[in-house]
Amino acid sequence: MIDTEALRQINYIIEHDSASSTYKYVLLKSVINASQKYEHLIKTEHSRANIPLGLIVEQWILDYMPFVFKDISQQNNKTVLDQPITTIYNNIFQILNLDKTKEWEYAYMQFTKALQNPTMSGELSKEFLKLSKKIADKIVTMPMKYTGKSEYEFFIPQRYKFGSIKLVNDEVYNSSFVVNDFGYFSISEQHYNIFRYLGQTLYGTSTIMAKWKQKTNSLNANQETVKDIIEKLSGDTLEIRETTSIRKMLSQEKECIWSGKELKDKNYDVDHVLPFSVWFNNDLWNMLPTDRILNQQKKKAKIPTRRLIEKRADIIMNYWNDYQKAMPLLFKSQIEVALIGKEIAEDKALDIAIESLCTKSDYLIHDRGHEAFNI
């Protein structure tokens, strides 16, 4: 399955391709993330894997946000991305009342919540759309164009200009819109297999992140914030878990998602089905009520098995129905992107989502080697 020549090419890109900016490293980080989490959105044909560009665009929006917020250079000309992009970011910071003298972690969390808000204002939606289009332009004309260019074609975008993309009728800006409207780019099937199955070796051992930090340090002498930002973007320390709103959506009579034990009052955990330390996901579908003792003493950061998910599928879907009723736009967008894709009949969506969750569980346990959880 893994082609050693394709692996050599990736290693060459990381170690030897010239880097006048950090773009190459952030692109590789984003493609690894997409390859490992969104296999249901990736289509392989003619020995190439087609990956939605929108997945990369959203990751770049989040990854570069702290550097714009703290004015930390990411390329040799001492800018982050470019001035028009910086201006759009600053417009969003102003709309959100984010004071640039404050800690970047707080601003990052507020920015992320705004990006994921299905009822964002028209003004904010317009700015996020502008930002997405500008960043898409940057990705395909910079790192995708030049990464590995000297030896082989690596990234091939489906389109190169994004100015014509618009929100129409009652459409709202969200992850589903970006994934479906920004087209695809392709990489070889062998490169995709490496990113999917060995990506955490390249990324998790800090090879890519170390290069990103090294380049950023060289551009920003004596900037202490650099190390802090990159380390937190590469791990699970920026977890955003707002459980109060989730608890309000759940029905009055609750049972533990895994054991079936009755959950009384507020004495339960809202747990990540796929642990945040592994999957970095705070979507509604991934946040479900669990007996506190079971969660903290037994499940911890383990991955529920396919057998357990299928056994508890009815109760999982009951909770998903609660979320769907309370926040229909957000829930729909999240499961479309993270679990099912878009062209699924509504009456079959949750069944498909359960199967996708099982597939991700199999992948994490059997391919990535994470510890299984079963009861």
C-alpha cells in the first residue's frame, strides 16, 4: 500500500524544498488532517485522490488567525499572508470586538465559535466568504504551485480563481458551503495513502511543526509568542468545549451513551465520542452524555469499537435528533462535512452517519493503533 518512492518525495519536500514562507508546512499539515479525518469526502480515481479544497481553506483560516492577531510574520517580506487578507481578518476581529492587546488564545476561541456559528450576521458571513476566497487564491497560486515543482507535479487544483463564488438565496456561510463550493485538488493515490496512514509520523513527531516553528522564529527574532502558538496549534491544548448549551438540548430523561445507566440532574460528563486528543473535533455529533465514573475511569481517551457503536446506535441517534431539533443548521452542516457528505437523503442521513462513525473507529483502532473501548 505504501510506495517508498512517494514517501521519499514527501520527505524531500519537507527537508529540502526551499521555503520563503511557512505556507508549505501549513499546507502539508492541513492535507494530513483532511486525509485522516474526511475519507468520506475524498474520491479516488485514475490513481489520484480528489480532496475538497474547502477543507484546506478552513484549516488555513484557523491556523493563520493567531499570527495575524499578533502580527507575527510568516514570510520573508514580513507579512503573514498578504495585506488584503490581513485587512479582512482585522475586519472580523473588529466585528467580534477582539482587542489585539489581549491574549491570543481567548481571541482564537471566540473567532472559532464565530466561524462555526450557523446564525452569524450577514456582515460577518460576508467577511468570512471574502477571507475564504482570498485564502483559496493564495493556496493554489503559492504552495500548491511550487511544492515539489522542481521534480514532479504534486498538488493539482481543479480551479485557480474563486472570485465568482457567492452565497445565493438563503444559503449561509458554513463548513458545508466551503467544502462543496470550492472544488477539489488532487494528489497521487500513493501520496494520499502516506498522509492517511503515516501522516502522524510526519506531523505527530513534529517534523513539519518543527520546520514551521524554525521558519517562523527566523522571521520573528525574540518573539516569545511564536513557540506558544505553534505548540498549541499542533496539540489538543486549544480545546473549545462549551457544554452548557449542549446540556440544554438534551432531553430530560437521559442515559449514558455507552452503559445505558440513568443520568440524573447534571451529574454526568458531556464526552467526546472520538477523543479530542485524537480527533480534534467539537461537533455536536461527537459530544454525548456519559456516566462520569465510566468516562473518567474506563473510557478516557479510548476509541469506542464498531461493535459498541452499533449496539448503542439507537440511543446515539436519539441524542443526535435532539441536537438536530435544537440547532438544525449547525448539526446538518457538521454531519455533512464530518460524517456523510452532502448528497444523502435526509431519512438516511443518521444511519449513514453511524456507519461513518464506525469506519472512523475501525481506522483509529486498527490502522492508527489507538486503544479500543468496549463494555
